[in-house]
Amino acid sequence: MKKVCVVIGSRANYSSIKSVLYKIVEHNSLELQLIVCASAVLGRYGDVASLIEADGFIVSDKLYFLIEGETPLTMAKSTGIGLLELSSSFDRLKPDIVLTIGDRFETMATTLAAAYMNIPLAHTMGGEVSGTIDESIRHAITKFAHIHFPANKDAADRIVRLGEDPSSVHIVGCPRIDYVNSILSNKPDDLSTIFEYGVGDVLDLSKEFIILSQHPVTTEYSNLEEQMQESLAAIVKCGCQAIILWPNSDAGSEKISHAIRRVRETKSAARMHFFKNLPVSIYVQLMARCACLVGNSSSGIREGAFIGTPVVNIGSRQFRRQRGNNVLDVNHNAGEIAEAIKKQLNSGRYPSESIYGDGHAAERIADILATTCPSIQKTIMY
Amino acid sequence: MKKVCVVIGSRANYSSIKSVLYKIVEHNSLELQLIVCASAVLGRYGDVASLIEADGFIVSDKLYFLIEGETPLTMAKSTGIGLLELSSSFDRLKPDIVLTIGDRFETMATTLAAAYMNIPLAHTMGGEVSGTIDESIRHAITKFAHIHFPANKDAADRIVRLGEDPSSVHIVGCPRIDYVNSILSNKPDDLSTIFEYGVGDVLDLSKEFIILSQHPVTTEYSNLEEQMQESLAAIVKCGCQAIILWPNSDAGSEKISHAIRRVRETKSAARMHFFKNLPVSIYVQLMARCACLVGNSSSGIREGAFIGTPVVNIGSRQFRRQRGNNVLDVNHNAGEIAEAIKKQLNSGRYPSESIYGDGHAAERIADILATTCPSIQKTIMY
Amino acid sequence: MKKVCVVIGSRANYSSIKSVLYKIVEHNSLELQLIVCASAVLGRYGDVASLIEADGFIVSDKLYFLIEGETPLTMAKSTGIGLLELSSSFDRLKPDIVLTIGDRFETMATTLAAAYMNIPLAHTMGGEVSGTIDESIRHAITKFAHIHFPANKDAADRIVRLGEDPSSVHIVGCPRIDYVNSILSNKPDDLSTIFEYGVGDVLDLSKEFIILSQHPVTTEYSNLEEQMQESLAAIVKCGCQAIILWPNSDAGSEKISHAIRRVRETKSAARMHFFKNLPVSIYVQLMARCACLVGNSSSGIREGAFIGTPVVNIGSRQFRRQRGNNVLDVNHNAGEIAEAIKKQLNSGRYPSESIYGDGHAAERIADILATTCPSIQKTIMY
Amino acid sequence: MKKVCVVIGSRANYSSIKSVLYKIVEHNSLELQLIVCASAVLGRYGDVASLIEADGFIVSDKLYFLIEGETPLTMAKSTGIGLLELSSSFDRLKPDIVLTIGDRFETMATTLAAAYMNIPLAHTMGGEVSGTIDESIRHAITKFAHIHFPANKDAADRIVRLGEDPSSVHIVGCPRIDYVNSILSNKPDDLSTIFEYGVGDVLDLSKEFIILSQHPVTTEYSNLEEQMQESLAAIVKCGCQAIILWPNSDAGSEKISHAIRRVRETKSAARMHFFKNLPVSIYVQLMARCACLVGNSSSGIREGAFIGTPVVNIGSRQFRRQRGNNVLDVNHNAGEIAEAIKKQLNSGRYPSESIYGDGHAAERIADILATTCPSIQKTIMY
């Protein structure tokens, strides 16, 4: 039995790997070790660890290592403590492979702990292009990883150009799309009850509504509040119902939250509802019904392509990420944003595109993990 | 005045950047901030911090963050604590640019702290190829760095192929060669007094002698002691005088030390002398006089090319590093090693090659640091 | 000039030492070094660091070391990182004396860093008795401290019984009372504007109102939410206007917050207003006007005695702390609490008692710091 | 089954608790959890973890947390990282009681982690008096501990005077004496082979020999090298054979080592042998045979009283520790030390005294651990 240790550090991480966890558990020759850490163990980010346990997985270790502050400084420090904690876990669990997801700052801690301790590293969502520090983190992880699971050919080609051995690069699709696929295949939930949670007005989801989801761009730390104000002003200008999501915990989160809190105290908040966290299955169903998703969340581009959600993508955060026809790109300017929203309201839902996966990534990943034995010593191919 | 913060984590780091420090201090529009840390603050690695101060530099911060143990686990942990300590230093010193050197495990802490805190990062010695975890670290640092100072065109081309903006890549030569050049331009020291230091016999340096310098390859952790035994056996077999250097502090150091201690207790140690640390100027002069340098130190390949030292390079540590005519590569096998040593004893000193620099890297680096203003947001070029 | 380094880790710390900071700055032979850390640097606890700077003090270092989670586990970890960060600060600032305040978990980090680094330690608020882990922390700090500044004779006697040298124990009064004294000597503020901050109804402060301030008792971690529900039920039962304060950041904080959030969503919240943080000057004025202060805050007992505030003190948190006539003690039971509140509403304001100080502690402390040179080696007196 | 977690951080810790470990394992209602950490996991302190496993115990966790440097600064930092690592271990092992030993700096990490996490703490060797920072640490641990196991009545009385509940204080004797007792009851080893280990001359143990064991006094950091030179000069002056032991890893260790290294290079080293670590059983047998034990090790006072070893105790480190007739106290002065040694050479072995135990502490400790259920909330008794 090969021990595969999956490290989950955020709610987004979990939905990006959940389908793979099921396939690892089912697999004859794989054993799952699960470390839940960073924001995924915190109540104020929705206690993802408990959701994971409720889904039937056994959590091997819960690690607390986020330093309060949400500044660039604490982001560096949290990664440092993450290295301390994760290395102890790996030392005890002795995994045969570590599987890490995406490009968040704490993912770097997983990567370094595994690499320094001579444990082969597998990586999903590599090879893509985006803005923020995630861009550097993602490619740096690629340079440490022994097995690559990019979502599509574009990403896979980039990994190979980065000097990785083509035989270590496996185009499997994004496991997140597996999950979206399974949600949309089920009977839809009665979404009217969701407004018992969160704060704000009860919206009528049978009518036109917008979702706003905007996260910090760490390299634009000083403009984050103004940027969020532009987005909120555009929403107000459109006059449509809106679901507003709080930002993730990256450095600068507090600034975006502040802009949200200010709008919440105005009359414009009348047709708005504010959620800290939405269960992914609810979020995906909302994406399938909303008139437009606004902001800089990668979900608009990735899941949006598969679901066909009309998206207004703002600013640099998703810069150069491969996108489908469903996305309109705009700057942090209330006028531009409002105009793009109107275009999308007119356009309606787009046809599904599978540029980020076909819904069957998990079984491919599990099989490759079971059969591959990468050499621990990497060497650039050129 | 632009504040350039240079982080020095080991004795090797210092000699690889010393010429640049002088040029930064001399430069009209640059201010030097110097952080000395990791093994460079420790007495048992020769108290490099004091050497630096004795050379006239002002040390802004001394940071202690190496966890005792010298295993892969403590290497990961030391990097984590390095992140905690370095981020505090950067927060206080507020540098405009951080300059990091090479590819040691603690260098990664400098890199992440700077990158996460939105401080532009300059990097020397990137783009080269080698073995061990250094290979991954080096390329990962490249993916975070904003200004690249490779030693030669081969390395520069590799950095560009890694997706870096060619305008950020400056072929300057290795500053270590500047230092070697200045040492060899001075009147030679009387080396006979060096045997008052270290442990073992007094050697006659007017006669043929060998230097052995072998460091841990972290990815071959379990074989390190046996490998060192092969090298020592080869030295014994050759019957020539030998200077044996203790290994650096990477994971596995203890195993190599153990092999040295065992040989020291045998009669074969009769014509050997053991040094923990040699001042670089002494080491370079010894390289210029020795009949052969044996082991896996990068100095054989880098400085060796410039000096013309005959080198027997063992195993994977310098794998694929660009080398001159002065290097013979062999496996960890006493017979092979002994045979290569004999060849080099016959060959004598080689002509100087400048593949790692011409001795003028420092002024180029200082000028570029003074004039470049890189964008903090990086994006891969393809 | 003697360098006195004061470490402030929370809003409460600041108001407990503010008068001393002024006297140190004014003193001829003292120089102030100020480290602000833990919750005192965090926006969500009111950014105390900025208040301190706005009051004219120069902050030498801001340190981030609270691990998110607010569990017993993260409390231990935060203290560990506090030790790492504070020791680096002390190493750089090289204080002649460190002054630490009270008994919070992060105060232990200040204590150990100073003690291990051979820096004499002065301590305010030692020798008192209370519940929670603070009880152990306080006495342990006494065993490390070289200069003791207890608030009253009762506390001073206890410090001497703990084996401390009587000549190191100085009864000075609590500097917090200095601050209360200065606030109440000034012209009162127009408090009606405070309801622009916080959340909830606008209260009429010319009519009877209650303050509820209840913090976690770490050793009763599992009952905290139920306990808070009892207190809130008692408030509702009394039917009077109420100001509800959010708890501090100790382990369990989240549970108390949860009880508050639930009551906020009910109709009972109609005559309530909720504050995250109140400026101390506002809080003291509210204490001077409120009909009753309910909960387990030490302010009811300490400042309350001086101000004459009627107090209903609930549960074990202030167990055995010396108290004046203004305090009624009750258990965590809605009925008991409600009955005690009614008694206090009838009683009205109490005469001032100076059992925690006379308002002139700061000048005494500054003078003693300037003139005392304690031996670094402590020995128990029996 | 009650889970008792014992934390061992040094070689000395192990021999101070070994007899208790056996009794816990044998006990019907106790389960042993063993954490080995700090210097006890390091090769250069003799890899105590492996000795423990060789003795048949199962190690639950090995934790690396010593920062290299051996200065007051790194001592503080090591304690901080110890808190991080130990709290994770306790979180996973969920012990019912933590048992901590003595008064070393890393012991404080065990104490705080347990206390903050609401785990009852038992403590051996409390209530004694000594010099160095250990003096403060020991009494501070007492203020956190829930069950006290002092070695004798003198120590027990002091614990009660510190305000501890008398019912929590159990005079059991020191478990180290149990171990000494068992060693001396066995057939003596052939000690002539020990000189195959360590460095230096082969001594004739049938003739008069001295043992020198001197450790750093952290509060006298700057004089440590000179102090050790005095001791070594005294040894040389006496002209007798000597076994010299290297110091423990406290801050300043490097300075004492330096003095040893210098003497080792002189002719005076002719009748000396130097050991890094001696197995305790060997050390005890040497104590039973040596003409005199010189230095500042607590073993001279504690085990020395039971064994009857003539001891010359130097300086402040054992200040006020209760001692038997076998000890002569002197200052750090070569002349004084030499004179005291001569007196002891004349005196010969002393009669055994049981002031530190009768050899049966372990069974008492195990029984009390099995039957006591201390309240987690402590309160000072006065």
C-alpha cells in the first residue's frame, strides 16, 4: 500500500481535491493520509475540517499555523510555522507521496517540507498563469514537484517548457470540475433557505441576481479597499439583487472586508445579502442560476467555463489564466464594471466548455499515483 | 539612496558576494543592509559574522535559526524559522531590494520572506544545473526573483527558458571569481603556518598534496558515510599528503564527519591534516598549489576553472554543472577515484578558463541594482 | 540613561501602564523602549499600536505572533512564537530592564525571553489571586521577576510569602487607577455619539443601563457558551438597556462570541448595543454612569472600587481577588444573576475605595526603576 | 488506563526518571507515553533516544527544537520552538497527566504546553534551591504543577511555603537514586575498557583519579571560560590522573569547551582523558571509585551523598542545594580548588546519606499518578 498524504489548507483546496480523496480511499493499492491545516481548521473560515470529517474522511492531523494579521509579513510568518508543523507531521506519518494543491502561500510550506524531507511531491493545478504572488508560487512548486497533474494542455505545455520531464506531466483535468459535475448532476437544492445564514436581505432567486466575489491581490496591497469600492459601486449602479461574498484570508483581506462593511451600513445594501462562506454545492448551484458572477475569483474562469456562467472578471488576479467565451475582462473602474455586467445580463448563460476538465480527473490521478515511482533527484531537462 | 539588503547564511555565501558588498558600499546611490544568519553566525562554522565585521562591514542583524540535528527534518524546520526571523528583519529594515545568493536550503527562506512581503528580489548564481535538492531550490528561487545575475551565458539562457523576462537577466560573471582574482593578484601568504590550526600532521606544501572536500548530497542521505569512506580509501591508496576538509552543515553532515573521524583514528591519517574551516584566501591559494582537488565541492568546477586546478569530481552533487577541461568526473568508488587522481597528478595545472566570470562581476551588479526598478508582479513569459 | 523596555500585548495592558510610560519618558535618567505585540497590533482588537502612537509614544517594534484559533493549543503556540519574536527584539534593543504587565498568556513569553537573556525583569500587578490559568502565570512570573510593583499590601505580602526578597517588593498602587483618575478629573465627553460605532440600538444613557463584559475562563473551556447564555438571559430578564462587550482573545473567545451573535439575532436585542472595543476613557466614563456592571471583567473589581461602580461578578474568573463593597458575587445562573442586578440597581453608586491604588503609582514606579539595580541571580528567601 | 506522558529532554533527565518509566509500564492502570526531545535526540549528546529504545521503551515522539548557538538568545528561542512542538504532540497524544523533570530551560516548554492546554502536570525535583536561571525555572514550574514529587522534606516544605496545597506534595525521594542504587547493587563493570572511547590518555583506575564535571552558569555567561581555566589549573596542580567531562548544552557551553580544548593541546593533558558522554552506569561506578569529584555538577551533591563520593563543589551553580558531609564548597580560584581537592584525597569515601532518596521513589510515584485526580484550576493557598 502506497501512503498518499494530501494536505488541505483552505475551503477552496478541499473542493479542488475532494473527488480525488474518494478515489484514493477506494483504490486497492493506495492509503489516504489527510492533513488539514491553515484556514481549513478555523471556525471563522467555516471549519472545513469538520466538513471533511462529516464527508467520511479520517483526518490524520489538524495543524494550526496562521499568524493573525493578514499582512504580507504574517503571510511569510505563517508559511514559516507551516513548515515547522508540516515537517513534524510528515516525519510521523512517513508518506510515500505528498499531494499538494494549487498555489496558496501555505502550499509552499507543504512543498518545501516534502521536498527537503525527500518525499516525492505531486501537484495539481500547476502550469497555469495568473496574477499576484500565486503566479510565482505556482511555478516554484512546479520546480519542486515530481508528478504534475495540470488541468489542460495549455498548462501541461507550460510545465514542460519550465524544464520538467514530459513523462512526469499528466493532463488529467481539474478535480474541481469533477465535483461541479457531480453537484449539477444531482437534484437541485431549495436555495431559498440559504438566506437564514449570512447577513442582509432575503433575495428572490427566481429573479435576476448577481454574485460578487473579490479577493486580495497581495501585490496591490495598498489599493485593495478602493478597488472593492469600485466593484460595489458598479453593483449598486446596476440595481440588481446581489450576493456579496467575504474575501479569503490573504494579506489585505481586512481592507476588502472594510469596504464591504461600509456598504452594508448604507441604503444600497437593501437588495444585498452577505455570506462569509457558502458550501461549495450551494455556490455551484448559484453559479448555475445567477445572471452574472462579478469579481476576481478563479471560479468564474474555471468552473464558469464548465457551467456556462456569465462572468465579469476584474483586474489582474486572473491575468492570463486561460478562459472561455463566458468571461469579460475589465479594470477596477465602476463604470467599466457596470457596463460589462449589463452586457452579461443580456447575453444569458453560455454553452459548457471543458477547458478545465471533463469531470473525470480523480480516477486518472489515483491511478497515476498508484503506478508512478518518480526518482527523488530532479534535474532540469535543458 | 536605494537600500540593498544582502542576506549571508554561510561562509560560502560570504565569499560569493564579498566583492559585491564593497561595490555597494562605494556606490553613490546604494546603501548596504547586511543580515548574517544560519551557519554564518555560529562559532562552530568559524564565526563568519565576525570575519565580516573585521572586513569593515556593518552587520544590521544577526539571526539564529538553525535547528540542531542536521537531518532532512531539521533542514525543513530551520527554513521555517528562518522565514520567521528574516521577515521580522525585513519588516524593520524596509529594504528596496533583497539580494540572495545561490541555492542553499536557508536561501529559500530569504526568497520567500522577500517575495511574500513584496520586496523585489535579486539572485546570483541562478540558472546553473547541479544535483541534490539545491537543483530544485535554485530554479524555484529563479521563479521568485525579479533581477537575475547568472555567472555565464549558459546559465542565463536557462533562466530565460524558465520563462523569465530576458530584460531582467544580466550576465555578469560570478562575484566569487572577483574574489579569487584579487587573492591571486596579491603576494602569496606563507602557508606553512596554517598547520597550527586544525588537527593532524604538518604537511610539506612544497611537495605534492591533495585536497579532499566532500559535502552531503541530501537526496542520498543513507549512503553518505559509505561514499565518504570510498573517497578516503582512494586518498589512502594514492599515498600522497592530503588536506581533508569537514563537510558543510546540510542534512547528513554528521555521517560524513563520522567517516572522517574514523579514518583519523587509523594509521592512514599519518600524512593528513584536517580543517574545519579555512579562510577563503588560504583555500584559494591551496587550490592554486595543490596537485589535485578531490570531492564534490562546487569550488573545483567554478574557481577551479579560473585557477586551473586539476579536479576529481565525485558523484552527483555537481551533476551537469558547466565545467572546464580541468575536471574529471568519477563515481563513488575508491578504485575509480584513485585512478582519476593519478591522471590529474600527471596532468599538472590547467590553463585558466573564464566560464564562471572574469573577475569584474561586482561593479556590474552594483550598477544594475542602482538603475533597475523591476515591477513587483511577475508573469511567466509564455 | 537606563533603557526600560515595556512590552504591551493587549488593549488592557496599555491602559494598565499608560501613566507609567509618560513618567518614564519624562524621567531624566530613563529611556523608554516600547514593544507592541500580540492582540495589540491587530485591527480586529482595535489597533492599539496606532492608539499608542497617536498618544505620542514611539513604538520600537511591532510583533505579530498570535496563531489563529483561540484554543488552548494555539494559546501555547502563540506563546512559543512570542518567545522567538521577543527574544530577537531584546537582542537588538538591549534593554537594561524589561517591564511586564499582569498575567496574560503572552506575558509569559516576555518573562521567559527576559529571564533567559539575563535582563532584569520588573512586574506590575503581581501577588494577586484570581481564577483561570492567569493564576498560575501570575505567580510564575513573580518567581522570575527581579522588581515587583504590586497594587496593594495584600498582594505585596503574598509576593513576600512566595519567597521573594522584601526589598524587591514595592507597594505602588495600580497604574490603571492613575489613568482612571485622570479620565474622571477631565470634563466628561458627550457619550451619546458612541452609538455611531458598534452594532445595535441607540441607547439613552440618561436612563438606567447595564454593561455586560464577560471573558473566557480557559480552564472551563467547554462550558463557556452556556455560561454566556445565562448572563444574557439575566440581562433580558431585567429588561433594562444594556451595552454588551465582545470577549478578549483568550482560548474560548469564539464560544462566547457565538452566544452573543445568537442573542443579537433575537428580539431581545432591541435595547442592546454591541461593541468590539471601547476606548478606555469612554469605558471608564460608562462605568461611572452605569447602573450596574455585569460579568467577570477585572475592571469591576479594580477600577470599580475606585469609581464606586455597582458590580455583579459572575463565576470563578475573579476568584479571591481582593474586592471592595461594590461587588456582589454570583454563579453562572440566570436567576441568581438577575436577582443580584436588581439589588445593585437599588443600591446606586458606592463610595470610592483605594484598595487598588490612589492614582499616583506611575511616578513611584519610574523612580524605583531609575534607582534600583537588582542582582540578576535570584534565590528564594527560605 | 490513565495516559502518563513523560517528556525527556536530556541525558540527565533520562537517568532521573528511568526507574519511574519502568514502574509506569508495569502498572496496571497506567499507560506510558514518551516524548524524547531537545538534546536527548541529538547525536552529539550521545543519542539518548536510541539508548531509551534500547532499554525497551517505545518512544511516541522525537522532537527537534534546539536552535544552534548556545547563547542566552538561542536558549529563549529553543524554548519557544519547544512550545510549538510539544503542544502539537500533546494535542495528538491527549495525555491525562504530563510528567516533567527538574529545571532545565526546555522543561519550561513542557510545563507551559501542558498548563495552557489544561493537562494536569506532575513535577519531580521541585522545591530545591540552586543557582543559575534553573532556580527561577524550578519554582515557576512548581507554580504550574498540580502534583509535586520532591526528593526530600526540605524541598517539600519549600513547595508548601510557595503556596501549594500540601495534599498535592508527596515526598518520594529522587528517582535518580533508585537508579544509582540498582547500578551499585549489580556486579561492577570492567571499567578499563572505557578509554577506548573519548579522547586522551589511558588512565589506571586502580590508582587515585579525579573527575572534573563543570557546566555553564547562564547568569555568569561572560566569565565561564576563565572559571573553567581555574578548575583545570587546579587539576593540573594536583598532579593526579583526571577524567574531564564536556559541559551540557546550556548557553555558554562553547566557552567551557574552549577552555577544555586549550588544555588538551598542552602537555598537562598527559594524565587526562576527555569524555563527551558517559553512560550513567559507568559514571556512577566512577563516582564510587574516584578519589574526588570536582566541578559544579548536581551529581556530586545528590548521588554523591548516597554513594559517599568526596566532592569539591565550585561556585554558585549548586548554591543552597541541601548537601551532605561529602561536599566541600569553594570559589572559582585554582588555589582554593586545589587545596580542597587535597583535603578530599585525604578524607576518602564518606558514609552513605539518604537525603536525596532511599532508592524506592519510582513505585511511590507510579502509585500516586495512578490514584490522584488533581483539579485543573490551581489557587494559591494564602
